[in-house]
Amino acid sequence: MHCKPTSNKKRSFSLNLEKVVPKDCFRNLKGLNAGALYQLAPVRPIMELNRDDKRFVESKEILAEINSIPNLAAMPWEDFEHLVRELFEKYFATVGAEVKVTKASRDGGIDAVAFDPDPIRGGKFIIQAKRYNQVVPISAVRELNGIKGDEGAVKGIIVIMEMIPGSLPRESH
């Protein structure tokens, strides 16, 4: 028996499935098959990550001396940005990503950028390091969301030393 599309629902349910030829049914219902997985070739991702940016500067090692810093809130803001870069670099190291820090001024509101090459979950992540001694305002989250769009990033990450108020709008997630 061969399957054919029908608008008659009663007929569809009266099929004797033991007599159905699966390949003919698949073909008659216009099914598509990619073939055996071992025959498939990887496809180059559409998105290319541009890693050349004038805003990037040479990285400084801060993490090795972290135990000698009694108070992170008192460390120079530039060192805090490099520390954040190092921490993200350690996190992303296992997936082949790289993290770069931007220069101090005219950085477009970005303190670091992570480039994750994974075609599914990866892309460009922009990072802001907020070494505030008070709560980070929601306007900072909204600003980062706008910068994320301008930069063509897939994620925007804010690193803070304080808690954000409990009732954040959806755009902060």
C-alpha cells in the first residue's frame, strides 16, 4: 500500500500500517532526506567575526596578583577591566574563544570583547565592567543593550560588584 495525502480524515485513520511501504509513503508525502550523516559536509558560518579593532590594547596580567589586592573596589578601574578580561579569558579558553580589552577612552562603552567561534552559541560578546560602590542603574543595562545592537554583538554582559535591584525589566536578561 502506498501513502498519498488526503483530505479525508476517516480514510487516513483506516490505513493498515502493516501494509504501508515507508519509503513510498515518505516520497508521496514529499518528505525530504539529507542522506547519511557521514556524507554531509560542514557549512561555513554566515557570520564572520571581525577581530581587528583599533580600540583593542595589549592585555595586562592582574589575576596573578589578586591576593595582594585587599579591596577590588579600590583597585584602579583600568586594572579592574583587565581583571574582568582575564576571568572571561579563563572561562572561554576551553572553547577556543579569545577575549580582548579596549582602550580607556573612546571605546564606545565597551570594556572588553569576547569572540566565541562556535557556530551555534558563539559570536561577539561585548562586556562592560562596572566597578561601582553602589547599585548599577537600569539605564546602564539599557545602554548596553543599545551598544550591543550597534556593535552587531549577540550578547552584552555587565560585570558588577553590587547587586542590581530585584525587579529588572525583560531587556536585562
